[in-house]
Amino acid sequence: MPGPGYDPRRTNRGYRPRPGGGRPHYRQPKPRPIGDKCNPLCPFFRCSRNALRITTEQFKGRIIRVPFCSWIGDKCIGAQCRFAYCEKKAMLPDGRCAFAVGKKREEKDFEEDLREIEEEEKKYRFKDYF
């Protein structure tokens, strides 16, 4: 007989009981833009026609994932398609990902702030007064 914590419905489903009980920990999906452009392989990219299928192809001896549009029967064109949208509403009208653009903007702001601080320090150096 199985132990008291055995549940036949949860076997072979990737569930491991945690010490002390509680729910299992699953990884949260993260946006995956290519540069600053929206990527059809991103977990938040959706097709309003439900035509997006992820297929695999061989490229230079490696297996790669390829987005395929079953509505037109060809590779997905991504953000240029009129039926493409982002589940997190992060796709901008020109096809860029707001998550990627936001990260770049934060980096630029930080660098600009550093430059401004250095310029202010140059103004108030001790050697300049003599």
C-alpha cells in the first residue's frame, strides 16, 4: 500500500511533494525579444487567429524551433502580421517589445546620470580654487 501522501492523480505529472507541504514551484515565463524586436517564439506572443504553431527544423546540423502560421501555410512574419498581439500588451505599433525598450532606456538614464555627476564634480574640485 502506498503511503499517506500518495495521490494516484499526481503521479507522472512532474509534481514532487515539497517538504512541509505547499504548492510546487514553477518557473515564470520571461519575455524573449530579439534585440528590441518582438519575437514570435516569446511565451507571450499570440495570434488572434490561433494559427501560430511552433515546428522544428534542422539548420546546420542543429534542431531549431520555427514559428509557423497554419493560416497562410508559411513561416510566421511576427509583429508585421495584423493578427499578432502580445499577451502582456508590450508589443509597440512598430513591432518593438516594450520590455526590451524599457531596459535600454534605464541603462541610458543611468549612464547619463553618471556623466552629469562627473561634470558637477569637475566644477567643484579643490585644485580649481588655487
